[in-house]
Amino acid sequence: MKTHLDRELDGLEPKRICALGELAYCGLRILDERLDATARPSDGQTFRLGPRAVLYTCFPSGNLVRGRPASEFTRDHVGVFLSKAVY
């Protein structure tokens, strides 16, 4: 998986990546184990993955996280992430 994902990202050359949920973030952690293993999607943290900025946020569902739908966390985190200059 590491080789496949690494090649795809190199071919696409994205400046930003949004990891929606734990599964997507775990896939990125395979590429760089220095990404914070204790991070939580509801915190909306931003990390570096080589030349790319990575946002780790909730999968946009109606499931409640700390009393709010996960999709609200996603909306807020993505809004901030896209409004900033590329990291």
C-alpha cells in the first residue's frame, strides 16, 4: 500500500490533502509514521507530509461527536484549511 499511495500522490502532486476520518489518516501515517498517532479527527489538526499540507478531520456524517454532528466539524475545519496559504 505504501508504494502505491506514495506513487499516486507523487503523480497527482497535490499541495493539500484532506484525510476524512481515521481510516484515511491511518493510510497517510503509513507514508510517514511521524504523523501524530494520538491526533483526533474532531480537533482538525494540520500536519506536513513532505511538501504537502494534510488536514485530519471527521468523516462528514451525522454521527454526534461531543454533541455536534461530525459534518459540522468537517465543514469548519475544511473552511479554515482552505482559507490559509499553503503550508
